[in-house]
Amino acid sequence: VPTYSCNGGFDTKFNPHARYARPPSLHNLLTPEEYKVAIQTLNDKIKRSRAKKFDHVLLATGPLLLPLAVWGARHGRQVKQRKKLIQEGVWEFNERMQMEGKNVKMEWNRAKYTGGAESYLTIEEVEGDYSGKKVD
């Protein structure tokens, strides 16, 4: 699932438009409307973990050093909260798809190292051993 920058580059959002998904056909796993609803729901869920105006002010007053310590603590909490909210959203999506009898699951693939490659979200076709086609 592709992402884009928001909030002045402080945060990212998942792109809800199916035409930007790779591959754009979604392998007929979801209709474009189902895809849009699922991604918008996830974006709405993680909205509360994004940086606020206060975080921007703290970062802008960084040369005073004390605000940077406060910003760092707030940023760490926001990152943990975002991770937790994404995992909850993925679980809810998977439960909903299972209840509807669809062969689809969403998976949050975490980066192996902090500061390394980015984590990413995929939507996959479910087969017996949970391996299948991925939609980045």
C-alpha cells in the first residue's frame, strides 16, 4: 500500500486510491471501493498519533535544547501509539475479511532495524499457509 507525506513532512498516510496500489488491479482481491474504505478507516484510526502543532513548536525552538527533550519524548510515544493503532487496524481488517469469507489479509511488515528500511503495509491473498500475492 503506497504512502505519502502529510503534516509538513512529519508523518505519512496510506494512499486510499486503488489506482496507486501495486498492482493496480489488486488481483481482484478487493474492489476499488473496498480498498478505499479499508485504507481510509486505517488512516482515520492512526490520525490521533500524528504530530500536533505543539510538536512543531517544540521542534522549532530546538536551539534551546530543553524543548528537544520534550519533543523526543512526545515523538517516541507517538511512534509507539501509531504502531499499536496500525496493528489494531490490521487485525480489524483481517477479522472483517474472514467474517465476509474473503481470501484477503492485511499485513504490517516492520523494518528489521530502527532507522533502516521503512516498514510497509501489504494486502495479500490468503492460501492454506498464508502465502500469496502481495499488493504494496
